[in-house]
Amino acid sequence: MAQSDPAGSAPFLDSYLAAPGRTGRGLFGEITFASIRGILWRQRYVLVIVTALTALLALILTLLMTPVYEAQTTIRYDPPSGATVTGEDLERYVSANEVGAVMRTIAEVAESRTMALAVVEDLGLEDNEALLGDMLRDGQPVGKSDEAWLAERRGAAAAIVQGGVSTDVPYDSRVITLAFRSTDPQLAASIANSLSENLLRQDVARSLETNAFAREFLEEQIADTRIRLQEAEREAIDFARRNAIIGPGIATGEDSDSGEAGTAPTLTASNLARVNQAYGEARADRIRAQERWQAVSGLPAAQLPEVQQNAQVQALAAQLATLRAREAQLRQRYLDDYPDLREVVAEIAETEERKARAEADIRRSIRSAYEVAQRQEAALGRELERSANSALAEQDERVQYNLLERDAQALRFQLSNLLDRYNQIASAANLGTSTISRIDPAIAPGGPVEPNLLRNLLAGLVAGIGLAVGLALLREIFDDRIRSAQDVEQKVGLPIIGQTPYVDPASIADAVEDRFSPVSEAYSAIRATLDFNVLKEGHKVISITSGESGEGKTTTAIALARRFAMVGRKVLLIDTDMRRPRLARLFSGTKPETGLLAVLYGRAALAEALLPHDQTGLDVLPIERIPDNPVEVLSSGLLAELIAAQREHYDLILLDSSPVLGIADAPLISRHADVTLLVIEANRAASGRTRASIRRLREGGARVVGGVLSKFRALDVGEDYSYQYQYYRYGEGGNAR
């Protein structure tokens, strides 16, 4: 008996194959092109049938619909220009950015109830049987007055007209399309034309009303502005007289255009400007005189440029030089008391005194000029301060005066504009203009626009596809079946040993025998995986079971037994499915006289119970009959003793077990095996039931090493096995050669 794994089977499984992939990747797992193709293939009947039924329903509804005709008329919008009341244009200017909004407004007016009532009144539609139909045929209700009955018919007709009107406002054109739909083509054309005519009439009436209103409004504004202008001028003049403000008023509009706007200078302001200019000049003169005096005050008189350039000083210096030369000659020959020498000395002293006085006079003239400049600057400063105070005082008064004068000037300008605009409106008083003109009148349509067979079929197809896709997705959401090896790993968490393609049950035996068939190659791959990952660890007993019957466990057991025998292994295949044994029928086609039960109870030897067949290295132990109580047989320990006794004689023992769900046999059988393989049928086994099967096996002590996905359909998961078939044909061709 195989030893149990107290920690569960996960560590045991990890020693053989990669850990199972993550489970729970959303409702549809990992979304790939292959998964999408698989969904489309699995749900192909739902998609085709629902789409076809929806398209057929659209066709039937289209054929049952009443034909609807549409008449169209076009109108053109021309933006206005001109003059109107104060602050606006005669026909208000519409910028390029506003044209679209105005055109949409016209379209909304055309779709309004007011316009519908105008059309009803214009065509007398309240008595049109083609429009009102049953309402007119039923007649006037009892007890309702004629006026109320007429109002009711007009309201009903207006509602129908309003509901049938549609407009088209293009973004790159000023042509608006007005359309009306009706079951009567002539009525549709009449209503469309009446709609465009009433739009034109309303626009002309609005223009005339605007001109009349503008004239009345401007007359009132002109009279009121004149009175206000007189009062403003009188108030400004009185204020100037009271405050002795002498000078022109503020600049006019023409002055403003030439850049001379603002307050014109008064006498006080002009005087302040002149005094300020004179003060500036005096201050400059004082600064120059001060700088000159400071420059010469510390120098000797003889070094002053003015002294050096003075003719009188130069003459005295020349005279003094002559006298000193003569003095020098006289002193060489005479003593100091010589009369001529004393006369020359006296004359030199007098000349030096005169020269000193001349130099002092020049220095005093420079200082005098500086002092005069100081006095002039001070005087002009006092005058500037007085003028500035006068100007500041006048400015306080001038502010109020300017406000009064500006009010008067604004009223003059406003009155001039009002008079100009009044003259324009007076000249256009009797001219009714419209910004709307009709281009093409509506004509009776030659064919209906509704129902549109092609459009309805397309809509039906789109709706059908949407409904079919939604139904398909719902089916996929609630479909828990396992379809691929990836589903086994993701939904069940069980490593996948291999998978076998779907083959018709009638030809499965031949496919298994054919070593070049896809099924045979798949089982060879499974055998290689088991040989490499399981048997090399010394495990000889493998239990093969499934969640439910018919999933391919017996076929898998036979195929694996044959594949192991082909590679030289000595294999014992035991039929342990005591509820529905099949090995005897599949190998010999007859019921055996002895079998597993006889061997277990010692009534026959193993060699006597084996089935005869032509496979070398393979022994098959069938079940001769179904026991009365299979659970007692499996719980007795006899099967474990048989397996233990044959371990030394066989390289591999395969147990074809019972299904797991519904009966207790499989867990009892699997506990005697070293490992257990779970066969899972694609597109049949549900992940919930498969997980329950694995849980039951593990709770019974089984070591579930992995799963084998049987009857795999590649198209159901969006894959293609054509490359495999090409490979097999290549192998056959190569073998033939």
C-alpha cells in the first residue's frame, strides 16, 4: 500500500510537475484571440440563430410598416447689416461666429408650435382628413361647443405638424433644409412649402416691427437727450462763472481723435508753466555761478582766468615790469635816497596798489554774479510756490468743472449719433427686408423614406448580433465546463499530464491502435511524461479514474498499458471498476469465467484469471462478475494484498478505477495506488464537480499526481490542430518511403 501524505498532495505534486497556475482570472480567464475564437465557435449556433431571427423579425416589421414620405424645401439665410437703436445695428450685425447660432435659432422656430399653428391656419388643416383621419371620421363629441371642437382639431393638427417637421443645419453652409414627413406625399409637400412661406412672412413682419419700434424709441431718446444736454451746459457755465475759471473747456471729439483729449490749460495753469520755466532757468544760472565762485574763491587773484585776460590788469603788469627794470638799473648806480630812485619806488608802489584793486574788483564781480543769481532763484521760487498754490486751488474746482463739461460733451456726441440713426431708420421705415429667402420649393416625393429595408435589416443585424453576443456571454459566464489544459490548471489547480484529441467513439479503438493517429501520439506523450516524472521515483501502481463515467478512463488505462508494454515494460492492467467492468469486453469480447474476485478470494491463481491477447508484456486482469457489495470487497484489504504481492513481478500496475462522484469505490481503490491520474473530459466535466472529485480522492488518502484531458476539441478553445495532422501525414509519408 502506498504511504499517505499527511500534509496533503501539493508537496508531492510539486516534486513531479510544475505548480498549478493561478486560479480565478476573471469570468473568461485570460482574454486572447484564441479564447475569443473559442467562444465564437462554441456559441456559433446561438450567434447564428439569434442574429438570423432578429434580422427576420426586422424584415417582417419593415414589410408591415406604413410608407412614410418626406418633402424637403430649402431656405437661405443672409446675415443683415445697417443701423438700429442705440448700441445696436439697424439689422443687427451678425459675426461669423454667430451665424451658426442664428441658423439653429431659425431651425428651432421652424419646429416650434407657433409655426405649426400658422401652417395649420394657412392650409386649413383642421379639416384635413388625410392628416386627422379618425378624429374627423368620429365627428364632434356630444356636448362640446363648435369653438372648443375647432380649437381641439387645430391643436391636434398642430401637434402632428410639429412632430413631422425636421430641419438640417449644415456647419459649412447658410442653406437650411426644412422637411416634413407624412403618409400622404402631396400633403407633405404642401406643409413643407407653407412652413417656408410662414417663416419668410414672420421674418419680414419682425423687420417692420423692429423699424417702427426703433423710430419710436429714438424719438423719445432724442427729446430726452436734448433736455439733458441743455441742463448740463447750463450747469457747467454757471460753475465756471462762480469759480472764476477762465479758459477753454475740455477737448471735443475731434480733438480726441487728434491726440489732444483732456483738460485745456487755463490762465493760472499757463502762468504756472511760465514761472516754473523761469525758475528752472534761474536755478541753472545760480548753480553755474555758485560753481564758478567756489572754483575761484581759494585761488590767488593772479591765477584767475578773468584776471589774466583783463586788459587793464595786463597793462598795469607791463607797466610794473618796466618800472622794476628801471629800479634795478638805478640801484646799480645810486643809493636809496637818490631822488629818481625814490620816485620810481613810489611809482611801483602806486602801480601795485592799482593792480591789486583791479584784481579785487574782478573777484568781487564773480561773487556779485553768484549772489544775484541766488536772489533771483529765491524770488522765482517764492513766485512758483504762489502760482502752484493758485493752480492747486483751481484744480480742485477744475475737477468738478471737467466732470460737468464731460457730461455735456457726452450728451452732444450721443445726440449726434441718435440723429444720424433716426435719419437712417426714417429712410427705411417702409422697407420690409428679410434675412431669409426660399431657394427650392418642396415637391411631392416619388417614393417613401420609411420604411428603409436596408437600414432596418442592418439595424436588425446589429441588434441581433448584440443580443446574440450578450446571450453568448451569459452562457459563457454560467458555463463551468473545462475545455482546455489551461482550464484544468487555472480552474481546478491540478497539473496537466497531457491531453487527447476528440475521436468518434465508434473509431476510438482503431485510433488507439494506429501508432500514427493523433490519439496514439497523445497517449505516447502522456506515457513519456509519466515515465519521466513519476515512475523514475519508484512508483509502480497508478490508479486511473474520472469524475463521472464515460470520460475516457478505461480507454486511457488500456492505451497507457499498451504504450508502456511497447517500450519493454511488464505491465499488469487490473479492472477495479466493480460497478461497470469493461476490460473483458474490450479485450476479448466475451465474459470471463474467472477474474479479479476469484484471485482476491483465493479461488484461482493470477495466471489462470488473465485475459488472453496478442500484446507482449501486458497482462490484463478482468472482473468476471459484478459483486453484490463492491465497497466491502474494496474495504477488505484483499486488493492491497494482491497489489503488494505483484509489485515484484511487474514494472507497472495500472488500476482501471470506478468514477469518483456518486459512489465510494474510487477513493478506496486510489488509496492502494502510489499515484492517481484523474481523466477529465473536455467540454463535459464541470470545474466544480472536478474539484469535488479531487477533494474526495485526497480525503480518501489518494495522491492525485495530475490530470489527463480527454476528448479535447481544439476549435472549442480557438486553437487549430491542422499542423498536427500535417505532421502525422508527413510521418506516414516518410514511413512509406
